[in-house]
Amino acid sequence: MKKVSGSPLPLGVTYKNGRANFAMEVLEGKTCKLLLYRKGEASLLASYVFSDRIGSVYYMAVDGLKEEAYEYNYDIDGECVTDSYAKALSGKEVWLKNIEISEKSKENVRGIFYEDHYDWEADQSPRIQEEELIAYAIHVRGFTKDTHSKVKNKGTFQGVIEKIPYLKDLGINQIQCMPVYEFEEAGMRINYWGYGPGYYFAPKSAYAKDGDGVKGLKDLVKCCHKAGIEVVLEMPFSEGVSGLMVTDCLRNYVMEYHVDGFILNPYNVPMDIILKDPILSGVRILRHAEEFQNVMRRFLKGDEGVVTDVMYQTRKRWDLEGIYNCITTHTGFTLKDLVSYDGKHNEANGENNQDGPDYNYSWNCGAEGLTRKKAVLELRKNQMRNAMFLLLLSQGVPCILAGDEFANSQKGNNNVYCQDNPIGWLNWRNLLKEQEMYQFVKQLIKFRKKYRLFHQEKELLGIDQSGCGMPDVSYHGEMAWRASTEVASRQIGIYYSSQNKEEADCFVAYNMHWLEHEFALPALKKGRKWYRAASTKEGILKDLVVLENQRNIELDEREIVVLVSGKGETV
């Protein structure tokens, strides 16, 4: 090994043909040394003092380093520090290996050299149009860790790959992954989710069946792309992480891992710089917002005074602003728990039920938690279906929380950040128990894809945009063309005009009241009739049923009905 002249950029380690270039940002006045080890050996092999410096960056290069034979750390003013820019780490291959945090265990975590030999096989991003996306939020470990997940490599990138046929069958074309970078899972409580400080450039080695997180994540992205599925990573950078590091990190995942997008916290990262970055141009830069979620939850449970907001949320293309629609997320109740609990039940977290969001806009349908009351169970089933209607029949990108399609429960825990156990994992036994719910969601996704009116390219404005004589979207109540928007109203009829003579029009009647309501139907073009296509109680109908009464339709309490127009028997 020989120390030679290096380069201050890029930051981190650049390795090629046995030469490693090291560039490390160090505060003014502090000393810095490179520490080299043989792989798997505790004793220090060699150290080199950084002598070259530009600004706050120390840099050097070392020749004669074999890629798989050596590991490294830094010594900054006598403290052993792992490279925050490390592309891969050793010592983290096993989940919860270092349960007790100590200086010794920290020293065992080291950067490793990684030269890119991966065969991408001409991989290309699916680049799906926004209006065509059906997103699905997963936790890589929790998605397949359950013993009934029927995968060989449970809790890993490879386990997710094994579930790709399931995702395709459901109709998913984008997965959104919670943190997959190296984070410290051991602590006072298990950091199951992965939020907080981390080594953001290094894929989590414990999420790979063989401890190779780099290859594991690349395999996942490549296999998803082959199946026409995009991969989006949640990157919740800690407060204080520099904008340079954030930008470098996102660029790394795009260039080295072919990642399709990121979910970011706009308060922690320089969004203006990221959105203008040429490397990140065309990459999906997303953020979570709760407007759609809160409005739809309140409407679902029958709150007053939200009909006007529902009208806006169903037509708004939030995805044009980098926001996706969701009813449930990792932070908060699952869909099953949203209709089964009035309050959170986070006692298992050990924080006296003080953690997690207090305001969930949930409703237990008449009994808290587990119950055998048939009326309550039937109402919960209907409410879950209604929630999926609200999500999948609104404009913008819908994102389903993994497991909601088969009524996965977390026993009322709305903050499973530390529950690396069956509470936080998907219970795949429910897929068999809840086949009716699964088939409903699957068919509803197909229904959304079939009718373009529910995922339009242009944002709806409530005006005649094509000169056909009809507004693109209009709102109705007991009288056609007159919506009931007063505070006490809990119902709305939404008419989507195809603006095209060859396509079917659609009408969705939402009755979230606990009383029956009648809706007036807008008159169709000559020769067309309204057909019943789907409803809360019936699901998605295999055969469309023509309405005997083409002027009015009556809905039961807490029911949604979807109508489509057609000529004669053809739709």
C-alpha cells in the first residue's frame, strides 16, 4: 500500500483498479487520520495522516488496496468515526447484532470498498405516467417477516422480490419503501422503522439474505423494473444533514441503483436545489401531506362540514405537486384499525400510550377493538370498502398501505416504530381470511384503470374544457346540478363527463350519512342510459345492470354506488 496524491471531490471513497481516493469533510482545527484494517480483523493494519486540505475537506489516495480484503474508518481528534459517505458497511450484516451500544461495537462498523461490477442487463425505469400509478407503501423487513408470508427469504430485499407476482396480481406499479439505508436498529427501544441518524449512502446489509445490501437493493430495483414496477425510497434525513450530502446521496441512488424517486421531508432538505438538480431531473421527488387523508377520514366516519372539502380533494391532482393520496400510512392506524378503534393503543411501546398521533379521525363502528358483534363487523367491512372507494376513485396517485387490502391489523397501535414483531409485521394469514376484501381491492384497481375518468391526465376544473357542452366534473344532490354543501350534509354525487362521445360517463354517489338518501341523476345524451357498476355492498359487478329509474337513485346508509353510462347493453 502506498499513499499518493488524491482529489477533494467527490466526497467519500472512490475506488477503482486498486486505488482508493478518500475525501472527508472535517471541521477547521481538527486532525484526521485514515485507519485501515484487514477484513474481519480487529487490529489496525495501517494509518495515514491526511495532509492535503481544501476548505474543510481533507483528501488523499492510497494505491494497492484489494477491494474485498480491506476495511476503513477515520480517526478525528482521537475518536474513531465511520465514514458518513460510506457506500457499504461491514459489521451490520445481522439484524440486532450489536444490541448493546458501546465504543467497541461502533469500531466494528467500518466502511468497505465497493467497485461496481453489477450487471444491470440493460435495465430501464418503467417511467409510468403519474395518472397511471398505483402506489403501495411497504417496510422491507415487515412486509415478509411473518411466517405465513410464503417466501424463502423473509424480511429481506429478496423476500420483496418473491412477492412481485403478488404485487402484479393486485395491480401495483410502484412500491414506496421505508428507510433501506444503514441505521442503528439497537437502542433503548428497537428502531424498527429506521428513522433518525444513519449512513444514508449504504443500503442496509441486514435487509439482504447474504449480508450484501448493495446487491440486494440493486436486485430489487432491477426485478421490479422488469415487472413494470417503480421503486421509490423514503429518505427522512435527520435535521442538520447538509444540503450537499442530501443531494450527493440522492444522486448516488439514482446513478448507482436506478431508483425512480424519493419521499422527502421538505423541512429538512433543500427542495429548491433538489428540484433544479440536473441529475435528479425526471426523478419523482415526493412528500407526504395529510390534507387528503384527514378530509377523507372525516367524511368516512360521518363528520359534518366536510362535503366541500371532499369535492376539492376528489378532483385535485396533488401528484402534480409531488404529493400522493392516502387514507392510511405507516404513521397511524392501518385501515382495519381505523374502523375498529376510537383511540390509540400503544401500550406495548413502553411510553404509557403517550406516543403516536392523538387525532386519527377514526371510528370503531360501535365496539372498541376485537368483537363478535355481527352488525359491527359488517359495518367495519363496509367502511373499509368505502375507504378504498374514496382513495381509488379520486384523481391523483393513490397509495395503499401494505396489508390494507386484506385488513391487516396492528391491534390498535398507531406508532409501531419499535415493534419488530407480529404487531408491526404484515399478518399474511389474513390474506386467506379476508379474500373477499382482497378481491374487492384488486377488482377496484382494475376498475380505476379501465375508466380513464378516474385518473385523468389534466386536472379537473369543473368547466367545459373541450367544448362538448358539459363540465368535466359536476356535483349533485337530491336535485341534479345542485349539491348539498350545508354543514349537516354528509352526501355528494359526482358526475364525470368523458368529454368524448365514445367513452362512458361516470357518476359516483357517496352517502356517508347514517340515514338513507336519494340522489338525482343528471340526464345523459340521447340513446345512453345509466348502469350500476359497483357499490359498497355488491363490490365490483361482473355484469353491468341498467337502472330501471334513470332519474333518481336511493342509497342505503353509509353506501357508495358507482354508475357508468352506455348505449343499450354495451358500455
